[in-house]
Amino acid sequence: MRSFLHWGAGIILALHGLIWGVAALGFVLVAAAFLLGWGGWRPGLIAVTLLSLSLTILDAGIAFAGVAVNIVILLALWFGSRRGSTIPN
């Protein structure tokens, strides 16, 4: 039983790391889309930020600053869309 729990924890940690990698890659791709002036970067940024926020909430004891940064990103997107942001879509 102990061996199974050990392997189960390893799988969970590997999956968590893989999802973090997806979030990191998503931020890089959204940044590239923004810099290249491609449309659709905002919904991509919202999706990646929500993924990152959910992961940082799971690790809030360690990644508490990440929770704050993700919330700031979401608020900036929300206020920017409400004010008619000058940033291109």
C-alpha cells in the first residue's frame, strides 16, 4: 500500500508540473501574439491567467504572490476592456 501511495503522489506531482508548463507556454504564446499584433490574444490571456490562478491557489502557501499577480492581470484586462483600451486587439 505504501508503494502505491508513493507512486500516486509522484504521478500527481508530475501532472501538476505538466500543467504548470502548459500555463508557462501559454503566457509565452500570448505575449508573442500581442507583440506580433495578432488578434485574439485577450481571450488567450484570460484563459492562461485563469489556469495559472487555479494552480497558484492550490499552492497559495508558497505561490501567494502568483495569486496577486494573476488577479492584477485579470483586473487590468477587465478595466482595459471597460475603458476602451488603446492596446490593439
